[in-house]
Amino acid sequence: MDHPLGRFGVATFGSQCSHMSKSQSYVYINRTQRCSLLCHESAVFTASERRLAEVWMTTWSVPCFLSTLFTIVSFLIDSSRYNAFNYF
């Protein structure tokens, strides 16, 4: 397995991470002497956990977007109601 970090002596591949599940998804970092999950790998969470996180974030992003949109629109409609800018 060729990885850019291996060329600089920062990381190595081999038996150092064999104790990890899906050890081929990990790289041994020489500086910290620990195994680190490769960026493109997803060995930590299952597909259902990733889907749950996606649904959770989408569910909460919609009300956040709508409340922000309401605030901006109400300010643009009648900005004289917001006197905070008069104090500066």
C-alpha cells in the first residue's frame, strides 16, 4: 500500500496496527507511535449509525435555517424596530 506519508518516514504500514479491527484501514504514525484511521476509511461507525447522524443533522438544520431566514427577513422588512444599531 503506497501512501504519501510513508515516503517521508512519518507513517508506516505493517504489523504495528494488526491488533486493530480492519487493520488495513489504519496507518502507524511514527511520531506519536499510535495507529490512526486513514482519512477515506469509515471503520469507526456502521452504515446505520452514519445514516442516523445524517438524518439527525438534516432534521435540525431545517428549523435552524427557517429561524435564521425569518430573523433576516423580519429585520429587512422593518429594521427600525431594532435599535441596537443606534447605539454604535
